[in-house]
Amino acid sequence: MWAAHQTHHSSEDYNLTTALRQSVFQIYTSWIFYCPLALFIPPPVFAVHIQFNLLYQFWIHTQIIDNLGPLELILNTPSHHRVHHGRNRYCIDKNYASTLIIWDRIFGTFEAESEKVTYGLTHPINTFEPFKVQFHHLYYMWTTFWITPGFWNKLSVIFKGPGWSPGKPRLGLSEEIPEVTGKEVPYGTRVSGSLQLYVVVHFVLLLGFYEDTFADKGALSQVTLLLRSGYIMLTLTSIGFLMEERPQAPILETIRCSVFLILSWLNYLKPFIPSLAYTFEIFFYLSTIYWGIRSMRQFGSNHLKQL
């Protein structure tokens, strides 16, 4: 379950977009907590409850709201949830509540916000690549599972806390959690303003394509949905490569823009604003040419270095 939920906690910024940073595996773990309700709660009541519960959890992902006075005693507030997202030692395994903080107070997992909270994982992954953000902890568990000796120890890798190793308590040792100094800087790269603008424009376009696909998913064929989903994942990966200025970024972006043009010509991908279809094609065509030239220059430069 942590391998899934860590995606949400991997953000080193804390704002409303953090609430939307979710794992593709979240749907396969959330049901565990809701299943017992089926024994007592009528389905219509549950359907309303879960929607309000999710909506409530959205707004508490903010640093703007400070203290809410007496409400802090009962409700999970931005202050309480900031602690839950912190990687300071005093924040680890605290304030699990979604709506009511009384449960943490009852079960001894409550911690008030005191020193400045530093957000993210205790061991930052330092990447914008979506596949690594989603799957890196599963890979860590896989490799740890095989190098850990003993059958019961291998099971412990799966079922005990991420800080566990042979000879340690179930959740690991708190003193092994890296100390936070308060001077930590969130991971980022210094890219040019023009590249940032380019990435923002393409990300906004991607959101439009996603919303259009989501709205029409009932009428689209399985092939169309598969191709569009692949394009969305390709775009997010390419954006991550661009923001990290990886050597593979130009060729990957050339491929992505080419894929967009091909899918558009085959009518698998349509602009969410039909009147701008021609404009979109020109924009992606020029992007393909630009990144293609960048790729060829990079290939030529690397070839010369090898010579």
C-alpha cells in the first residue's frame, strides 16, 4: 500500500495540485478500508459519503491557511495534514485522518505542527519522470526482496514498513530517517524561460486532450482509448525528460510530436477545439522540425566526440 501511496507523498511542494498527485494503484488499495462499511452502511449513504470525503481532502493541501482555532480539535485541517506530508522526523507516521482528526488523537498518532515542515519522501527521488515516480518503490521492494536472505525476511520486505530490514523493528528505526535542516531546496532544474513556456503550453494542451477523451470515453473504441492513453503517457514522460534536460529529450520529443501528427491524420486524436485543428497541426509540425534538428545536432556532436 505504501508503494502506491508514496506517489502522493513524493511531491516536495505542498499545494492543491498535490491532492491530485495520485498513484495508478490507488484504486486497488482504497477498497480495503471501505469494505467493512458494506456490513453496516447503506450503499446510497456510502456513495454520498465517499464523494464528500474526497472533496474535503482536496482543500487541506495548502500552506496558505494557518490555524483554524477550535476546529483544529475535531477536523483534519491544513495544519494537521501538512504534518502528515512532512519528512521531518516528528512528522513520520502522524495525522492519518482524512476528515476527522479525533481518530489520531484517540489512537496516539496525532502530532501538532511545530517546526517548519519539509515536504516529500525521506529519501527524495529527484525526478520528474512519471514512470519512476509511480513505480520506483515497487522496484526497490523487488530488488530488496531478492537480496534479503531467509524466507520470513523476504515476506517482511513486503508486509513490514519501508524502513524495515533484518534485526530492526517493524517500522524501522526513527534515528535512521535523514535529519531535516530546514534549508532543503525542492528538486528542480534551471531550464530556460522559453522551454518552461513550451512545456506549459504542451501540458495545457494535454489536459484538453485528456478531458476530451474522458468526456467521450463511452463512445470511443478500445483502440482509440489505448492509443490516446499511450500518447498521454508519452507526453508526460517527454515533459519530464525536457524539464530534467536529459540527453534523450530531443529525440523523445521529436517522436512524441510525430506521434501526435500521425494520430491526428488517422483521426485517432482530435483537437478539443475543432476550429483550431489546422493551427494545432502547424504547431506540432514546427515542433517536430525543431526537435528533429536538435536531435540531429546532438547525434552529430556525440559522434564527433567519439571520433
